[in-house]
Amino acid sequence: MKTNTLGNTGLQVTEVGFGVLTVGKTQLNLTVEEGAAVLRYGLERGINFLDTAEYYETYPFIRKALKGTSFEPVIASKSLGLTYRSMETAIEDARIALDRDIIDIFLLHEVRDDPDFENRAGAWECLQDAKAKGLVTAVGLSTHHVDVAAKAAEVNEIDVLFPLINLQSLGIRKGSGFGTKEEMELEIKRAAQRGKGVFAMKVFGGGNLVGRYQEAIRYVRGLEGISSMMVGFGRQHEIDRIIEAVEDSLDPTYIPDLTDKKISVDQGDCIGCGNCMVRCPNRAIFRNDLGLAEVDHNICLTCGYCAPVCPVRAIIMFG
């Protein structure tokens, strides 16, 4: 598969990366053996870029997939931590769990509108120190927000930007409202021009754009400044199809059967705490007449971010 240089980091990444969230317990809930097998298949097919995060709890999948192989993929991880200590712990936990002295990329996870970046100053300081110590190669942030992407382009110390972008603007935010793909396109271009490495998330809008599968891929591949697009895989044939897509050998009529997958809240288990509503990046969860959480499937990204914060595990994915 074709590789690109990720900004000024020097890291070579394949134009499609493997989003490891999908195999974990918040989505497909595969066993470590099952998930590692899919990961290894992706590596064997040539994918060399993996995205994970502290709260995904998928480090064991990656470690098992790499055990006994010669693969040396570029691994990106992230933390929601606010403080120096929490980020320091996240980095050390990743190094131990992945059995790697150096984590290639470590990011502030899901930075929102102001003053979120400022509120995480301690965590950001830790990332810079970790890079200076040689524990991390490149640092930066992930975001769904146009205004955060704009800020990232201006911060010299940010090496990598991981923004949400897709052909229908699904999930793109700007301040407390909605943003557009055109606005995000501009900030991606600006960041890349300033030497930031940019890789994209939510190419398929969390599954809502699978009916426009090849169009969605072409759109993101064609954006100026994008080095790679991160896609979640749970089955080997999904890897085969996207490789065919980027190699222009996929049947032009192909549409994957992912349309039935939905996140839902089990009303029998929900206690109405509201944690999932606060955590949802697209504000797709609301409180119904019973005071319980419910999902608006018209705007849900199927990202699974809500599931880990549910104290009673009432959030499920089905389909």
C-alpha cells in the first residue's frame, strides 16, 4: 500500500490506517484472540498505521497481534487526561502494555471548544516533556472541532492533527454549534502547510455514509494535507475491500452491509445519570420522558465513546 510522510514527523504511514477501537468492548467486543487476528491480517495486507487510545482498552489486541512478528507499525495513542500526572501515567501505561520503549504518536484526545485546550495545559506540558525525553516521537491532538483545528495550526509544538472530516460534515463541530466540511478542509490545509502531520477520522461518519462508500473514500483521499485516513475494521473482508478501493480495483457497485448497526441504551438498565450525554461528541443522546438516556440515530456517529462512561453498562451496539 502507498505510504506518505506524516508532516514533519518523518514517520511513514500507509494511506489507510487501522482504527483499533472497533475490535474492543465498546463496539464489536471481540476476544483478544479474535481482534488480534483481524489486526494481524491488516498488517499482513500492508497497513502499517494503528490508532488506539487509553480508554479504548485495546492495547492487549495490538500486543498480541505483533507478538512473534517482525512488523513495526506506527502506533498512535491518546489520552483524555487533564493533568501532567494523568498524561504521564497514560504514556507509561501505553509503553508497558504495548511493550514499546517509544510511542510514535501521543495525542490529547478529543479536544473540544474553548477553553478545553487551556484546561489541559498540564497534560500538554507532559506530552512535550515526553517528546523531549524520547518517550514519544510526535505529539498533538485529536478533535471534532473546526476552531480547535484552527488553533492547532498555530501552535508550533503540535506535530500531529487528527481531525474529523467526511463528505457530509457529519459530526463536525464549531464552538457550541455545527461546523462544515469546507471549514475543516481549510484548517487541514493550513495545518499541513505549517508542517503538521494530518490523518483523518470518521471518513464514513461513524457508519452513516456506508451507502456512499467509494465516494466517501475518494473525498477524503483527495483532500490536500491528508496523509492517512483511519478506519475501523472488525473483519478481514472489510480490510480487503478498502485496499481494493484505494488501489482502484474495487467493483464500482460495491456497498458494504453496515447500515443496521446502531448504538442503543437499554432502558431497563439505565439509571439516568447523564454521563453518556456529557460524553457524546455529537450531542446525539438526550433524556427522554422517563428521565433516561436515549439515542437520536439521525445524528449518532456510532463512535462508541459513550459506552465506557456508563456506570451500569446500559449502552449497547447492535446490528
